[in-house]
Amino acid sequence: MAEEAHGLGRHTRQRLQVTALLEETDEFRSAQRLHEMLRARGVPVGLTTVYRTLQILSDAGEVDVIRLPSGEHLYRRCGAGRHHHLVCRHCARTVEIPGPGVEQWARRIARQHGYVDVAQTLELFGTCADCAAQGRT
Amino acid sequence: MAEEAHGLGRHTRQRLQVTALLEETDEFRSAQRLHEMLRARGVPVGLTTVYRTLQILSDAGEVDVIRLPSGEHLYRRCGAGRHHHLVCRHCARTVEIPGPGVEQWARRIARQHGYVDVAQTLELFGTCADCAAQGRT
DNA sequence: CCAAGTTTCGGAAACGGTTGTCATTATAGT
DNA sequence: ACTATAATGACAACCGTTTCCGAAACTTGG
């Protein structure tokens, strides 16, 4: 029993490759992009498996997920604790924003109106300093 | 020229029916649901037209749109001013939350990190008092 | 009222990211 | 190693949404 105490399943080659790739940078990337990158470096992995692995990781709280207006999901290895994200809409550069303030606010608002079991979605999108300097709108 | 000063197109029967239906309640409803409801009451309107109309209305700021985790869009006639929503995840009962506080907070955070042109997504989901009383989790 | 020019309609097909299917393959406890 | 069990992955299905495009309905000038 060297494994299986972390809420994830088995340590397969594919999952190790996905998590390793996620460790390399802290940019948000789509499942399809991660899949491409793995194939490009000669790792034979199926798109389905990438999706499933990311699902598992996000369920386990190991990665953060955001949804673009277009509907696609972006994934990133997760910092500790609850937080939100300030994401550049051009280059996906991301800053983590500590969350407690907003969450307390949300809980208070909800209680005032008799709502329980509150969840929230909060993401900030903007143009980072570099992209703004390059004239990207 | 009795029309055309509101950013919407012509006042067609279909668009009037959609906006009339939106006026009836302030629940969030999906395009498909609105379409069903119109057909059910004998209004012959195409699903495409419902989607287009809702697109136009939301571009014009006449309706609010939220996106469920599943990816579908829900529409509701719009209150004045910037605000967010506290939505019951079971019955879609909705409370409008005035937005200024959060928006100022967002702008300040963004500026601290050199980001400009900030946009935000914020929705609160919870279980309303009635649904909680009926034991819905 | 008629004709020409626009706008809108709406059924059907396309789209795109995601999830399901299921036979094959790999993993890990014994 | 052996075996039960979980994971893989090519492919197809899904599902809300958008696009296409010919037909129908307005609008406007004459």
C-alpha cells in the first residue's frame, strides 16, 4: 500500500505526465492545449484521459478551474487556500487573490435573504501591464 | 420613424412576445424554456429567433444573463444599475445584490497588479428558504 | 397600391467543448 | 507472478448555442 490515500486514483504514466506538465508553469491552459503539448513532446496520451484527469484533479482540489466566456475550461495547479483569480485576457498571466473577504461578504448577504449553502463564482479578467504596453486592447 | 432609437431592431410580434414573457416573472429562465413556454401558449416562434432576441436584449442591457455550471444561459428582465445575483439553485428564485462595493474592490485589486480594463464575473448560488424547508439539498 | 429594398424569421445543419461507451491494457495488493 | 480492479483511448454521442440561407414580412419611394 504505497499508494491510494490521496483521493486520486492510481498513479498511471498519463496522470503523472499531466500533473508534471501542470507543475511547469502557473498559466491557465485548456484541456486541449495540455493534450497538444503532451503529444508534441512525444507523450502518447488520449484527449479523453486528459479531460478525465483534470476532472479528478479539480474534484480533489489539486487544480483551479476557470471558465472563459466562450465556455471552455482552463486549468492551473492550485495554490493553497481559497482564492480567486485575476487573469489577463490576452496572455492568461494570473495573479491569485486571497478570498476570505469576498466569501464572508457572500455568506452574510446570503444569510440576510434566507439562503443557505452558498457557493460563488468570481473571476476577474483584465489586461496585464505587458499586454497593455504592447497595445493589445 | 416611430421606432429605432433604442438599439433594438424592429418591434416584431416575436420579439414582443419574448419580452412580454420576460416581464411576467423575474425568475431566470433558459432560452429553450422560454421557447417551450411560448409554443405551449400557441405562439408560433422559432428557437433561433428566441436565441437571437435574447442576444439582442442582453447586448442592449435589457436583460441579465447568468451561466450555470452546466454551460447554459439563463435570462431575466433587468433591474436598473449594476448588480449581481443571488440565485436559488433549485427554483431559480433570485435576489438582486447592488454591485458597487465589489466592483470598486475589483478595480483596486487590479490596479495594484498593473491590470487595466477589468471585467468581473460574480454570481452567488444557494438554496432559498422555501427549498431548504422542503428538504432539497 | 405596387414594386424594390431591407430586415427578420425559422428549420436544418454545423459547431465545439465535453462526456459516455466499451474493448483493451496497466496497476497494485497479495 | 496472479488476479481483481481501475484506467486508457479511439470513437461516437451530447447539448446548448450559432450559423446558413431561402422564404416571408415589413418599410419606403413612387
